[in-house]
Amino acid sequence: MGATVAQIRKEAAALAPLVKTALAQEFLAAAADLPPQAPRRLWHDAAKAHYFTDAEAARLGEAERRALYPRSVDEELYYVDRFGTPVAYARPLEILGLGKDGLAGKRVVDFGFGAPGHLRMFASLGAHVTGIEVDPLSKALYTAPGDQGPIHGRLGRDG
């Protein structure tokens, strides 16, 4: 397990005694389902307006490829670096009383999701989750196998 996933799990465990609703408790427990992320490399142009995976960069013309800069991406950037810990979503779930019947079978859309930690945690509780993000880094960062698609939930349902 990577250090960032371990830290998220530690944060979730520390916050668990402070939340009262079943949904917030289930959400925090879902931190245990976050998979570690292996380092990956992305490429970007000088303006950082366009990001590419290795495969996408390989399909570019020679001149375009030579103008790209490599960027190493680790688990911290993947889950928390730009937007903070996914366990922060426990607080709004607690305050708003959302999902009193749980999230299984519910649809969740997050416009401007930032990082996918909370989305994966919602999906592991059986929600059908869609994240929409316009940040050009996100398009390249969250396209590796396993970043998208069905997630087998802790409640025996796929999200």
C-alpha cells in the first residue's frame, strides 16, 4: 500500500468516532477500498494546457513529441495533492443527512470532481458515480486501466 492511501485510511479511522450517521460511517470505512496507485508518467506542453499519457504522446508527430515535458505522477497527486483528502466528504454527508437509505443504487454526479478518491468511495457503497472534470491534467491522469469503470462494492453491489 502506498503512503498516501495509508494516510487517507488513517484520517478516515481518526474521523470515524466523530460522525454519527450510518452513511458517514460507511463512507469513511470505504477508505479501506481505495487502491494504491503506481507512479505514472504524463507529458505536457509548455503552457500545461494539454496533457498526454505515454500512449497518446507516442501517437503525436515527432515535432509535437519533442516539445513535450515529462511529469511524474505519484499516488499523492492522484488522490490528494491538488484538492485535499477524500475523507472531507464525510462532513457534508453528516450535516446534510444525505443518503439516509444509503447510496446503493443511487446516482451521483460530481461536476468538477478534482480527484477520484471520494467517487471511488461512493461507488464502493453501491452508488452509480459519474465525475465530470474540465482540468486538462485530469483527462490524462485518470485514464489508466482501473481508473474508470465498475467498482465492486463493499456492500456486494457494483458502483
